[in-house]
Amino acid sequence: MKLEFCSLSSGSSGNATYVAAGGTRILVDSGLSARSVAAALAKINVAPETISAILVTHEHTDHVCGVRVLSRKYRIPIYANEATWEAMHRWVGDVAPGRRRVFLSESDFYVGDIGVLPMLISHDAAEPVAYRLYAGSHSAAVATDMGRVTKQVERHLAGSDLVLLESNHDPEMLKANARYSEALKRRIMGAHGHLSNLRCAETLMTLYGSGTRRALLGHLSQENNTPELAMHTVAEALTQQGLVPGRDIHLDMTWRDRLGGFYTIG
């Protein structure tokens, strides 16, 4: 079974990822307005009313602000762990019982033709998760908003055909940002913050050893990173370890203001 994957938007201004296999179509997060998500889906010829589920990673607004309207307008079930349901209530409100789905983190389940593994990650949210999504022997993962990548997360991501991995900031740009308080800088660089470009590269080295050959750099900071810097830093770090981007591993970007590439796996 083929697995389709497309980042609709990735960054602090809004996150949404489309994944499909067989007759199942999933959104991981909806941090854009419902209208913006519908417009993005239209560009890949997907009608919003055909979405089977919205999987929520955590309650921050750049991941959930469009969830309520999308779910109500198109009758889409919402999946989240109990702690996230409680934390995002102010944004999502009361949801019809038939559309409120609760899972246990670290326990896999199915949404139609797609297997889902929600894995606990290190971030300053109630119970944040990343997702690995399976269709037969193929899989893709969405793993952003992490201050560090634990060994358990590495094991869960190992062997993914494609991974959208956070490459949030350049530490020197962040330190020099006069608009950010020292407390905010510590939060971003801390264990429950966000992955730097170099930490992204180190994780990709590990995942390459497990068989991953395609990676998308995601959730870039608008103020503390650039796409060019993220790509250069990650590619250079991989090259220093003997990997040639474009030959050994395919690297691509996701974007905050437009669609990323459309990938078909399998």
C-alpha cells in the first residue's frame, strides 16, 4: 500500500501535515485556520470533507487553532491523549462524543488503513507526542517540538521511510536576538524546547543508521533561523560524518507559507 505525505505548513505560525493511504486521509495537527487548511488541501486535490481524522500532537495554538472549525464543519474525528484534550479545551471546546477520540500515548492504534504510533516527546506541553504512521511495510513520521530526542523516540523513529524532523533554530542567531528575553531563550534551547539545526543533523545521522533515507526539515523559527542556514548546517554536519546529501540521504524543506513537496512512498 502506498503512503502519501505532504507538509501543508510547518513553523511557529501554524502546522499541518497531510498523510494518506488506501481510503484513509489524515491531518497531523491543524494550526492554521480551517479556511487556510481547506485551501492548502485543494492545491493537492483533496476535499476537506474526505479527511478521516485529525491527530493532535499537543495543545499549543500553532498546532490546534483550526481544529475546532474543521472538525465541526466537516465532521472530522479528533484524536488526542487525555491530557492534551484537557489542555486544548479552551481552543477546541466541547466536541460531539462521536468525534472525540482518546488514545494512550505509546500505544498504537488504527485509523482506517493507517497504523498510528503516538510517541511521548520532550516539550513544554501537557503530554506532547510525535507520530509514526504506517501503511503496510511503509512508514512516515512527524516529529517536531522537541527539546531533545530521547533514546525511546529514536527507537520509535528508527527505519522510517520519511521523517519530518524539527530543525528549529540556530543557537547563535537565537542568542543574538534582542527581542527575546533570556528566559525565552533558555526555554527554546532547553530540554523541553526545540531542536537546533545541529541537533537535527545528529538525530538524522542516527536515523540513517537505522535505514531512514528521506528527511524533511521542519518547524523553522522565523526569527532565529533561515531555510538556507538550516539546510547548510544539516548538510554540512552529515557530510562531515561521511554522508552525501542527495546521494545517501535526501533532504528537503518544509515551509511556513506554502506547501512542501508531495511524496509517495511505496
